Amino acid sequence: WICRKQIASMTKKRRNGGRNKHGRGHNVFIRCANCARSVPKDKAIKRFQVRNMVEAGCQRDMREASVYETYTLPKLYMKL
């Protein structure tokens, strides 16, 4: 005999279910920058990718040709 109250429900892995949706019914879908998969905006992992605007090989050439001695090249910030 097994009582229904004794049967444990399945464990829940995350309190938020892997989403940041609390209180909203639906979310806009966005495209993954890596594989172009459609993912809900609240479930997507947001990251900033910081790169130099010029690759390392050209940086040295630009530093040598530059008039300014302490000029730092700007970086490129991309939200993925």
C-alpha cells in the first residue's frame, strides 16, 4: 500500500527555473549570437565581449607610426 502523500514529487533544480521572468507572462525571443537559435530574452545568458579594435599585429605598427606616445587604442564592446 502506497499512500499518495508519501510519493515525493520530482526535485526542482533551480528556484527560478533557469529564467528571470517573475511576474511576466511572455517574453520576447532573441537570436543567439553563436548559433542563431531563438531563445527567450530572460533565459539568454548576457555577456559583454571586449575586444581591441585593431588586432595585435597592427597595434605595434600603429604605435610606431603614431605621433602621440601614450595614446591607447579604444576597445570594442559587444553585448552577446
